Amino acid sequence: MLPASLVALTLALASQQPAEFKFEIRNDIVYSKVGDRELLLDAYLPEKGGPSPAVLVVHGGAWRMGNRKQLRGYAEALAKTGFVCFAIDYRLAPEHKFPAQIEDCRSAVKWMRANAAHYKVDPKKLGAIGYSAGGHLVSLLGTTGEAPTKENGNVDTRLQVVVAGGAPTDFRWFPDKGKWCEFLMGGTLDTVPEKFFAASSSAFVDKDDPPTFFFNGTEDTLVPLPWSQSCFGALRAAGVKAEFHKIEGAGHIQAAMDREALEKAYEFLKAELLPPAGQNSADAPTSR
């Protein structure tokens, strides 16, 4: 039989371990409509009291493929931690040129705040996570978020934290003048430079941007390190909290599933959005 003191210590340590929540998935929820097209999301709802912080989950696929099921593992892991997660579809190239993709992501952020009460979400605690093209889109959400004003319809599109994996963050320079990107931009750096600028997360960095965590494989040939490091460096220079995790020897696909990188990413989200033990979410301080 264990000594009483050891039993007490064991119980105390167990009580300090993070709870793992059961969660419900609600599929095929319409978050926006563009023309006749309904844009859908899946909601991952932990079984806990609210309001809870929420995370937007944005898939990759080179802006031209993929869907909201692609990063289901991310959403499930975060829901078990206590986050409400919304994994979205968005319009894809080449049928839909940029900025359709980021416009859909902004619509999702607006929808999250507008429907916060229904899904037991704290509208002051919204984050986003994405990989590859999704990493690009969430990083752009982070650096272009706007406070509510009369000019923007009194809508808040700001995020409180971002996780961007394998994310291209600067489109303002390319050896081939961006010809490879014509399917997305509808032109090159010579013909539509304004689109390449508008797609560059790095171009919009300021001191009020949310804390951002980047992760990238050192052997990623699709999104080489400098492409992600551009925004990271700009954020650090602006005094914004930013971290960059390199996955040694990993290529683009391998990095998306790297356990250590994802654990660090989830911890970053928790540190910014989840309240300390014993504190209610509604009472916790916000990041911005």
C-alpha cells in the first residue's frame, strides 16, 4: 500500500496535468456565400463550459487543391486541448484568382465573431493555424487584420495569435518575375505587381500584429526557409513576439507532420489563448 504522502503527491501531480476534452464535430456549416457558391466549414466543439478560445484551421494545397478535411489532425488535437476549431474550405485557383482565397479567410474570421455566442467562443481570443498555402493565408490574416471602424463596417478581423507552417510570406521578388504564379495571380510581377504585394505578409507587418509561430523544414524545396523567414524577421524587427522552429532535414510534406514542431505550435497557441489553471477564459487577459 502506498504511503499517504506519496498518494497525496501523485494526486497533486495528476491534477496539474492538462485535461483532454471529448469533442463533437459538426460538418458542412455554411460560413459564407459567394454568388451561388456556398463555402463550408467543419466545427470541432470540445465538451466544456464556455466561452472558449477558437482557432481557424486553413488547409494547404498550393492554392489550387485541398479541402477542409486535410488538417483534421490539427483540429482534433487542438479540440482535445480545449479549443473550438473551425476548419474551412476556400475558393481555389486557377478558377478563382487571388485575393479570393484571403477574402474567404477574412469572411471566416468575421463569421467566427458573429457566431461566437452560438458556438461558445470568446470573440476576443481567436487564433489561426495553417500549413503551406494555408500557412501563407493565416500569416496574411495576421498582418492585415483590422480593428473595427466605420469604414470597414465596424467589423474586427484581427487575430490574437497565428501559427504558420511551411508558409511563403513574401511574393515581391522572384527570379522568373513570378511566372510560376500566374495561375494564382492572373499575371506576373511585371503585369500585376499590386497583387504580388497584396499577397506578401511581410509587406504589412507592424508593431500591433499578433504573436506568430513559424515552422519549416530545412530541406523544403517548395517553400525554402527564406520565404518564411521574411515575415518572421519583419515581425521581430517590429517588436512582435515571433518564433521560428526549423525541422532539420525535413522536406515540405514531412515538416507538416513533424511531432515536435506541432507540439511547439500547439503550446504557442495555448500560451497566448488559454487561461492559466484556475482562471476563467472570460477573465484572462488578451494578447492585443
